[in-house]
Amino acid sequence: MKKTADPDSQKLIAIVEDDPDIARIIEQIFSDFGFRTVWCRSAGDLLRRLRSLQPDLCIIDLGLPDMDGLDVMQRVRGQSACGIVILTGRAHVSDRVMGLELGADDYILKPFEPRELVARVRSILRRRESALSQGVRDVAQFGGWRFNLGNNTLVTPGGEEHLLSTSEAELLKVFVTNPNRILQREQLMGTRDLAPTDRAIDVRVSRLRRKLEPDPQSPAFIKTVYGAGYLFLAAVEWQGNESA
């Protein structure tokens, strides 16, 4: 029976998958849960249509015929603030780490459980919407940097603008709303269950440091508190839309 999930009915999921059978399965899963979908058969197909499609989230296979999925993901990340999920048969830890390093919001292996796939996508979209629907506390300023929670942009003290991925923006949001407090890794992962051996949050902290810190090996803002978690060491001031 088709689920009529009204909040999801306008969300567009772009499925980048060269196997038509798998693509049809994914399309049917999301259609059953009330999402709109579009199928892109190749990397080139997605990149040509990305501007007009404006998807809320892209599900990208790594084994595409015309371009490696990791390269596709980087191209998408440079053009859009949409969520990105890697859905692949590549089970190597190095691929997963690389995918998260380059900006994926999640990395899911085939074969997959349909309800888990939908749940993870919904979680990413909720985080993205939360960032876009901030009230008066829209822009955080610290140490000469400006972070706009409304559009996931980070502006350097020199005025250079970077578009953060959904996961990077969500992580920085937690830091700037909890400055000078030690945060456990579980707190930084939000509602997602975290196994003791899961290092995904450490990968994301490392990725964020490379964008934020002049010297990622000697961080000025995001400090590691060994055995406890992470500390965002900064004085944070806030501005609203009218003054941003």
C-alpha cells in the first residue's frame, strides 16, 4: 500500500544508477513513501540536468560507466547544497572514508534494507531543512569567520566563500550553538545510532577542520579532548537575516 507522507511529497530524489533494474527498485521504494524521483543513467546525465532539476538529495552509485562516483559527488557538491547518499557495492573501508571525506552525508552498501534507506534519507533532509529554517540566529560569527546556517555557507576572514555539505553544516551548527563545551562524539552524530567502532564523526571533524583551520594539525577552533570528545573553542556572536 502506498504511504502518503505529505511532508515528503514535494521532495525530489535524483537516483544516479546505471543498472535499470536497481534504479527501478529505488524509484519504487521512494515513490511508495511519497517522494518524487528522477533517474539519471550516468554521471553526465545528472550533471547536465542538475541546474534544472534542483534535487533535494542525490543517491549516487560509485560504479558509473562514464565517471567515478566520488568524482561525481565532488562535482555535485560544488554546484548544489543538496544531500548526498552513496549507495554502492564497494565495501572497502577506504572507499567509505573517502566518500565521507569528500562530502557525502551517508554511505550505504548494497544490498540494502528499503526502510533503512528511506529513514537515512529522511534524516538527512530533516537536518537540511533545520539548517534552512533557522530564525533570528541565522549567522554565527567567530574569529573573523561567518557561518550562515540558512544556506550552509562559510565565509573566511578574507571574504572567500565555501559551500558546506549538509553533514559539515550540521556538525558546525552543533559546535557554534555549543561553544566552549566538551561534546561527546554521540552528541555530534545527533539522532543516528553510533557504534563504538564507528569513526564517521572523526572523519567529518577532520574534513571540517581542513576548511576551517589554518593548520588542521594544530587546530585553533576544534580541539580534541582525548577520552571525552571535541571542544569548539571560540566566542560566537549571532546575527539575523536582516543584518546578515
